[in-house]
Amino acid sequence: MINVAISGLSGTMLSPFIPVFLYKELGISVGEVSFLYFISGLLGTFSVFLMGWLVDRTGRKWIYAFGNSQNIMLPATLSRITNFAQVLPFTSLNGVMDSAARTSSTTIIADQVEESKRNTAYGVSRIVVNAAWIVAPILGGLILGATTVNSFQRLFFISASIGLAGLIAFLVLVPESRKIGLEKPKLPRLSVLRDRELLVLCVASLFSMLFYSQFYSLLPIFASQVRGLSGLDVGILFTASGATVVVLQFPTSTWLEKIPRQTGYILGVVILAAGITSIALAPSFHWLLVSVVLMTIGENMFFPIASVLVTEMAPEAERGTYVGAFSLFLSIGSNLSPLLGGTIWQLTGDPYLPWLLSPIYAAISVGLAVFYRLREPNQVG
């Protein structure tokens, strides 16, 4: 968790300001900036399954080290580039490195924590990451505001230095968690999806992502253009989401350990959908704040328990492959969601419809979870 905290600080103090740097300092257009993020997300989506296989094939530690080194590579690269052609290959690689870090970290936690406590462990990881999101962007803004000369270069240097410290801490303190003697998969294979419970979990979670992930791209536009909120108000909404994770994630994860996995998963989807849907019905800032908190409570339930389910149903020798397959479906849903929501908004001219369609996606997700009983701990699949 020390590495998660340090790496989270390094990445989140920089990431909100990367689009500003690309647009303002390098003169890259808004369309080109969007294209860079799209390519990074696309490569991350299609590399995540390969990363899961590599985690099983070569071990967790060095794949995570590769992925985590993005916190050094990205700011170091940004400090040297001058145009779009130079930044494209590095942002593309960053998408692959991000998928390596996410897949291997999920697997490492499953290796190191006993089954009954994994939900809490994933919850604690989310607390640490979201705590960084509360503090780090403010720190990054203060660094940029401290001087008008080479302010971005200063931010890049500090971010890379913190990232290097986090990587060194991980290499020194965390041993390889994959047990010696486990069979190594020969080739990456999607045949793991023949496991019915895994396939059901993947598809159900994809539909949950279809209504959830649009929150991060559409809410700022909806809140400012439709509800007339200020930039500060929008910032407070996102800060409230991070604070809700920090305050409520641990008690939520502790409570989830006491109920059946399937029940916890379904509750997470339902509350998540209720929060997203209520955004369309919220007439003011304060009601939007309630919607965001409600959504985040559902998020606190959904993500840890989904991670627990996939690691528990996986044979130990193929845990990384299972996590990779699951992450592939999550990434597809996450990338489709903003595109789908934005297209619906644009074609219909209705800013409320993307939010109001959430119960339909949630019903499909819940229906799959109910119809195919998701496997409980120690249950033979």
C-alpha cells in the first residue's frame, strides 16, 4: 500500500494538468488531445488481457514494475517533447503500462491477502488512491501557480521524482507473490471465458460500465451547461466523490464481508445506477452533490466485490489471466460509455436521456447476476 500511496500521489498531481500542457504549451488542438486519450485508452483495453497472461507467465512483480514506471516515463517524456508527433507514441505506451499496473496490482493483492479479507484489502487500496485524488491535484496546482517560469517543468520533475521513489519502495519492499511451482500458461487464451461464471461476471460488469463511466466526461458539461454550476462547484462534486471513498470505503468493505458476494454485487449495481440516474433529476448543486455521494457509495460496493469475485473463481495458476479477461470487459465498457452517452445526447438533443437510460443497463447487469448465480467463496464451479 506504500507504493500505491506514493504512485497515486505522483500520477494524480500531474494527470489533471496534462491536457492543459498539451493544449496551452505545445499548441495541440482539442481534437488532437482527445485523439491521444482515445488511442491510449484503446491500446490499454486491448493489451490488458495480454498483461494478465504475462502476470501468470513471468510473475507479478516485474509486470507491475513495468506498469508503475509510467509515473517516471510520462513526466520525463512530457518535459522533452515539442509536438504532437512526438507525444503520440509515448501516450500510446502509457495506455499499455497502465493496463499492466492495474492487472498486476489486483493479482498481487489476491496473492497476498487471504480470501476472507480480500474485499477489505481492495477497499483499502481504493481509499489510498482516492485520498491521493483529494490532495494531489491541489498540490499540482500550487506547484504550477508558484511561478510562471518553467512551472510545468518543475511539476514534471517533482512528479517523476515521487514516481521513482514509489517504484524503488515497491522493488525493495514487495517480494514476488506468485507461488513457485505453479504451472505457467503457454499462450494467452480467451478460452478462460468458457468458465460460465467468469463470462457472466464480465458481461454483467460491462453493462454496469456503460452507464457508470459517462459520469467523468458528461457530468462537468451537464453541471455547467445545463444546471449552470461554476467550475468551483464542479470541482467540489468530484472532490466529494473522492472524500466519500476515503470516509466510507472501509466500513462498506467490512460490511460486505458479512453478506453473500452475489447480494453485495447486485446492491452495488443498483445503488450505482440510482446515483447516476438521479443526476438527471437533481435540480440544484446540493441535489447533485447527493447524487454523486450516492453513486460513489455504489462504486464503493461494486468495484471491490467484483475484484474479489474474479480472483476467487480463478484457479491460482491462472489468476492473472482471469483478471486480464475481466479487465478487458471493464475497459471496453468504460471506453464505450462516454461515446454512447455523448452520442445519445447529441443526436437527441436531450441532456437527461444518457442518465435516465441507466436503469436499463443496470437491469441487464442485475439480471445476469441473478439468473446465473455468481460463485460464492469455496464453492465449486
